[in-house]
Amino acid sequence: MKINTERIYIVMQPYPELEDFEELFVDAERNLADLEDLFSGGIKAKDIFGLYTDKKTALKDALKLWKEVTKEKTPIDDDKKERFREFVTGLEKLSNTHNIAIAAVGGVYIFDEPQMITYDEDHTSGDLVAYWDDQN
């Protein structure tokens, strides 16, 4: 069976490091090199959201995924910023009371709904691991 590359569109699954729409939507007619890169690199079925022969449908799905990805990357809203500031103020007081500092980069979760949060108490490793209700 011969496949007409002028009518193949691939929508990739979004991933955390996704930076632009071109990484999500592959137009085979416009860029055959992308197809070669995908398939020679050992693309897996789980990496593909869908294969299309209709550009309009492929673009619609790709744009929907892109909106979801960019929505997740939007800045923290004012309520979350204020709650984070209050948390840091309380953490500073707690740190100074107990003479314990936490050095962390990333890994801050600001929940929209109340969660039961607990921490691993292994003081020998220096790791502070949080656990909460919705964690998988």
C-alpha cells in the first residue's frame, strides 16, 4: 500500500518540555525531515496522539492540546502567589524557631483544594519528601 505523504498529519502527545506548536503538529507534506527524524528515532505508539489524513481535524486536535499545555504553563494567579508568600513567612518563623533550613529548587505544589499533607521524617538523608491525598 502506498501512502500519500501530502495528506499525512501527525499530532504528537504533549510532554512537559514542549516549547512550541511545531513539536506537537507534524505536517508531512511541509516537512518530510520531521517524519524521518520521528521514525528513525524509534517513535513509539504512545508518543503519538493521532495520525490524520485531514489537515483541518489534525490542526483542531493539535490546537486543543496546545491550549491545554500553554494553560498549564500560565503564571500562578494572585491567590496562589499570596498563599505562597504567607507560607514562606510562616516557614521562615518555623525555620528560625528550630534552626532548620530547607534548600529547594522547584517542587513546590500549590493546591486549589485542601489536601492532607505529610512529610517523610528521615533526618539522616536530608531529603524532605511530601505526600498528599491526590498523589499517584
